[in-house]
Amino acid sequence: MTSTTTGTITRVDPRSDPLWARLAGSCPGNVFTSPPWLRAVCGTYGFTPEARIVHADDGEPAAGVAFVDLDDVRGRRRTSLPFCDRADPLVRDPYAWPALARDVARDAAHDGVPWTLRRVAGELGDGWVLRETGRQALHTTPLDGDLDELHARLHPGARRNLRAAAAHGVTVRASSTPEAVRVVHAMHAELRRGKYRMLAPPLSFFENVRAEFAGDDAVVVLTAVADGTPIAAGLFLIWRDTLYYKVGASDPAGLRARPNDALFWAAVEWAVGRGLREIDWGVSDLDQPGLIAYKRKWASAEEQVVRLSPAGPARPATSGADQLLHGLTDLLTRHDVPHDVTVQAGALLYRYFG
């Protein structure tokens, strides 16, 4: 422990520490800093997370930040957090954050470890501590009206696609069974391979996410079906009062039936039925204008997530290990490689992209 002008900084395991759980449950954070998400990620990939908490004078947590130190073929690095859209610091007292940021940055500099933090853009008193190294778009839909109001706010193209989905007989079913999770994983793996030439996370990650959130009835797979065949699916999580669209995919052969629009509207209906406050549609790279345009049809709020690093050691943009992983990915996602081989390659290699 080290004394600071704002209290005491302690190091805890955010997967199980009650102070972190209390902070994560009371601050305007997100699912990616929640204990169940951290347990799912770290349990899948064998990571050991750490969180640092600043205590107020009364002993209650005033601010906290979580991260994982990685040391593998890509080198040593500290990230907050791997495989997360963002991992905003949890701040109840804004005066506590600068001291915490300095503590983590100083420690990373001392160890010579490049550190990356991703959070929603905005003032947090860290502009002089951290430098920006990248941005992504974040889209959300506030659920501040009834279904008729929300439907009326949709982009005309979204409403037109909903009519097309209905005309094609598309229905959406909700489930949290292991089979539903396997369906969305298989569809996601094929989409990443066929459209993006990328490997997918292992099925075990999807299964661990389900196991961590199912106990609180906080996970659902929505599957769009036409003529009895799944043609689109999405995995959604609840944390506090928000529904998070974590991953989704669709069958290219069924896109004419507009299953993704049917699925997104079903998510709105499902979230309203659960009394949730908003839907988080996730981040999109700024060089993906098509994806951003599609999300804007559904989202009525848009922010940006910034990637930040402290002054000090910076990881090279590419390394020999990065080039090797990219080369293997390109080889293992070719159309003539059997699907199960590509899936197994993702299970073996995906952890190194954290």
C-alpha cells in the first residue's frame, strides 16, 4: 500500500474482491469491468488481473482501475483490459483519479511495460498524464420511451428493413441454453473467417461468459430464424441497467430477409420488457463506415472511445511476432481450409491478440 493525498491505494483481484465489486456496481462503469466478465476472460485465457483502488478517508473505494499484464510472444505489455470494448476507470470521486493514474503509470514506467487504457472520451483529469493513441465509435440507444416511441425514432431504413423481415417470415427467439451459445459462436466464427479473414475467440470463451452471467439471468442469445433455419444470432449481456450487444453474426445467404434488423428490434423489445435503461451496441473502428452507418440506424447516441497510453515506453506498431500471427491468420482463414481447422486455430491463437 502507498499513501496518497486522496487516501490509500491498494491492489486487489477484481474477480473476487468485495471492494471492487462494490465499486463496479455503483459507479458509471460497464460490463467490461464487472467481476463476471473478468472471470470469463481470465478463466478462458489464463490471465491474472489486478485492480488498484483509492480509498476515501472513510475507507470506502473512491476510484479504481483494472488491468492485465501480458508477457508472451508479442512481448510484455499492460492493458486495461484485454478483449474489452473499453475499461473505463471507476471513479466516484474525480479528485482521486489523477493520483491513481500517476501510480499505475509510474509503476508501468518503472517496469518498462507499455500500458494501454481504453475509455469513453471526456474529461477525467488525466490529459497531462496520458496521451491519445487511437479512437473508436461507440453507439447506444437510450430506452427512454415506450416501444411505439422507440420505433418511431428509428431511421426510415431500419423500419423498412423490419417490414421486409416480417414479409420474409423472420422470427426471433430468445434463449440462454448451451446450444444457443454454440449456434452464435459457429456463425460468428464463419463470419470472421469469410468476411474479415480473422480468427474467432474459442467456444470456451462463449461458454464461460454464459456460465458467469446465467446465474443472474443476465445473458441471452437472440436468434433470427426463417423457414426453421437460423440466419442471424447475437449474444447479449446485462450489467446493471444496460443491455450489451457483445457479438453477432448472420448467414450471408439470408441477408435479403434482413434478419439483423429483426434481431436488433427484438433486442429493443427484450430490453424494454426487462426495464433496462439503454442498449450498448459496442465499438466500431473509424475506418468501418459501413458498420458505423448501420449502427446509426439504431442508435440515437454516439460517443468515442479513446485509447490512451502514458508517457514512457511505447510498444512498436508491429513486431516480428505480430507479423507471424498475421501471416498465420491469413493462412488459416483461407476458404480452402476446413472450418473446424480455422475454429481450432482461433482457440489456439486468439489469446495472443489481447
